[in-house]
Amino acid sequence: ICIRDSHGPAGETRAARCGYARILAGGPSLSGSAPRVATAAPRLADVHGQVDRIEVRRIAPGDERRLREIRIEALEDAPLAFITTAEEARAHPDDLWHRRVLAGSSGTDQATFLACAGEATVGMAIGLDRSDRAPGVVAVVSVFVSSSARRRGVGDALMSGVESWAMAIGATTTSLWVVDDNASARAFYENRGYRPTLDRQRITAPPQRWETRMYRTLTD
């Protein structure tokens, strides 16, 4: 997997939920050039039978189709994990997707990262700057990996992209929410150094469940 930080805006400003866990949103994005981080680059057979290297990069202008497709896939794959439904997302106008891309592709308020395997988009994650309410904190939201790309390090690469961006804008902590009964998500984040807090809240959307906030100190 190759991790690259490109520039341009993207992201969502309200709370969002993902296949692993629901996470709250937050703030900034980079505006200058950012370092590229490369790791081992396994190859993935996508749903069309083609084999492509997976690249994790920051969203960029022109990625509206990719963002729309992976967002709708996430809503279809884990409908109970999101506030928005797939039907609602399909009805969003093109301008909304364009604005989301612009919001997450550059600057220091938020950053959206995509995992791309050729023409297929197989994952996403968003970082949001919460320093206005919690100094030094970036919230991680909308983490999702397609079923065809799971257990291949894509989730780790997406998280690394968000965390590297968070450090580049001066954040010291990343924070996210995990549904209490999602043991696999909790284990995934714990393996990345996240620890649970005493902060818990009830998810009001049916079926009602509880979630716990987890955090990672980026200097660890």
C-alpha cells in the first residue's frame, strides 16, 4: 500500500458513522505540500477482476465520483452505523459532493483520505480539526473499507494518513467513537494505540446502543 498526501478539500462537517465504528467529526486541512509516506505495496484483485496497487491519498478536485461511490457503498454495507441512508446519499445533488471534496482536499480544517485500487475506490477516512473546542485534538470519522479490501492493511493505511495529517497541523491527539458491541473495531483501534476513555454516549438511532470514545496520543 502506498500512502500519499495530495491536496484539495474534502470531508463532512457533521457526525458520521462508519463500518468499523461511529466517530465524531472535527476540523482542519493542509494547504502546503506534505511528505509522502510509502509502505509495502500489496496488490488487490478488485471487484472487476483486475489487480491494482492500493494507493491511499488525500482527496482532490475531480474525486466527486469516487467519494459518492465509496460513501454509498459504506451506507449500504453498514446501514445501522450511519445517520444518513444510502437512498438519501443517492439523492444528494452533484454540488454537495463537489463541496465535500473541496472541504477535505486542502487546508487545515479537515482532510479526507481515499484508498484507490485503479479505478475502484476501496476505502475512506476523514480527519476533522477539533482544536476550537478541544485544543490539539483531531476527530477521526467515516472510516470505511470495502469488503473486497479488508484484512489487507487498508484500514491501517487510511488511519496513518489521517494521523500523519493531524501531526502536520500540530495536533497531539486523535479521537474517535466506537460502538460498544463492535469488538473487531475496538481491537483494530487498540492495536493502533487507541485507549478507551470514560466518555460514553447513547446512539439514539434504532437499535439503541452505547458507544465509547477512544483516543491516541500522537507522540506515542
